[in-house]
Amino acid sequence: MRRVTLTQFLIEQQRAGRISPDLRLLIEVVARAVKAISVNVSKGALAGVLGEAGTDNVQGEAQKKLDVIANEILLQANEWGGHLAAMASEEVETVHQIPFDYPKGGFLLLFDPLDGSSNIDVNISVGTIFSVLRNPAGGSEPTEANFLQPGSEQVAAGYAVYGPFTQLVLTVGNGVHGFTLDREMGSFVYTQPFMTIPVDTQEFAINASNARFWEQPVKRYVDEMQAGKGGPLGKDYNMRWVASMVADVHRILTRGGIFMYPMDEKCRAKGGKLRLMYEANPMAMLVEQAGGAASTGRERIMDLKPTELHQRVPVILGSKNEVERVVSYHLEG
């Protein structure tokens, strides 16, 4: 059987007119950065990369050493390619400009360099999430305002999950496609064409320790799932919670489910828990492209007009019928 690499897949997408040559090359640069991050993650304690970095990120969260390393790998890999006007990272407060001595392109790249980094030290899957936007017309140096586009404007989104093997999951607006890193070949191989999320599910992912803070619609939904076959939903559910969004969403893209980090009293003052630009939007694009749904509980995530680079929002995504049920409970009040 002929193996199709990521490069071959992207060339075919380009020939079909779905992506431009610059977008193809940009995704390839991101994939090379992912490979470098994968090497660092896989070495773990052998490379001295575990533990705290001794610094906080823009969110006020303690950074792990690998957070800092992954962020630097992505910045350095993408600076010189000539495809970007600017970048934004969850780990950095302001827009990262392309150095003046490098060529610039027409795209903006946003990324969470190492999602789920609290799991690094205990050897649980972590990942990288990225989103690509077009830079609004204009030759001036991009500002934060250039990035504040709704998720529906994304031209590509994806993530890498660093688990027992490394996978890259990607959409350019024509379905969701999975690639597995062949470490001997050094390339990503196309292994999961047109990943699809079943419309119904019997698995849910939520941080149950926050139950006392949940709004009533979420309490109602979780209570109904926990009631099992004898309850109003008429079936038994299992709960899965990895606490790496990438790992939880990857499971949903692989076999279905619903992921929730809803609005609650604990995170209300911040607007939610997860970052709209670095986590919610790219994951929403992937989930919708796979036939699922993604909502704040009250509105479609990709319809939100961002107001700031590090904006937070509630996130409910996954199997379409389940997400729509939760949304209906919110709308009932």
C-alpha cells in the first residue's frame, strides 16, 4: 500500500485549489516544529526538561520548562519562513513581530505551544494547538486588532498530540485528516482520512471537581447522564477526563464524545476557562469539520467576535446531538 506523506497530501490540496502554496509551506513549517517538540517531550527527564521553569506566563500560570522550549521552537521555526505577517502565542502577552530582516507573508499564526503541560511530569499526553488566519490587507506592522477575527475566518487549524506516538490532526476546510509521525522516516504519514464524530455518544469529559460551581443547565445535563439507563436520556455514560484538552478532543475525534469546560462561578469573572484564540477556535473548526458542534452553551464559538488576544470563553464541543442538548438547556434558562 502506498504511503502518503503530509507533504504529498498538502500538494494534492494545493492542486485542488483548496490551499495556496504559501499556506502549504506554512503548515509544513509548523509540522517540522511539532517534530522538534515531540523529540523534546519524548526525552523527558533524560533531557532535564521536566519541572517548573520558574516563570509565569501572561495568564499568571506557572510555566513548565517544556512550555518555554515549545514556545521558542514554534517562534524560531516560523519567523524566517516568509509566510507570516506576525504570530501570537498563549505564552506571550503581545503580538510577536517577524524580525525586520526576514521576509513577510500574508498569514497570522496563533498557537498554544504545549497544551496540558501540567501533565508533563506524570507522562500523560500533551499537545500543541494552532490556528491560521489571513492578515487583513495593509502593509503596516500587524497589531492585536489584526488577530481579532471570528473563528469562522480561520483558513486552517490543527493540533499535535504527543502520546505513545505523535499525531498531527489538521483541517484546511475540507474535512479533518490525521497523520502519524514515523520516527524512522522523519515524516508524517497520512493515517486517518476524513475523521468523523458520531452525532450521539455515551462518553463525556468534564472536570467534576467544579460541580459545585456549575450553572443549572450543566448540572441538569450531567445529572441526567449519571442517571444512566433509568434516567431521561435512557443510556449509560462513561466519564473520561485527561485534563489535556488536546487529548480529550482527540479521543472525541476518534470515537465520539462531548467535552465541556462550561461557564461557572469559579471562572465567570474571567469570561470562561479556555482561550478563544488559541484553544476554542481551532478546536471548534476541527470539530465542526468532523461533523460535530462547538458552542459556549449559548452561541456558536466560531461566531464570536474576539475583543482581546487572550480572551477566555466557555467551551462545549463534540457529538452534535449532545452539544445541541446542552445548548437547549441553556436557552431554556
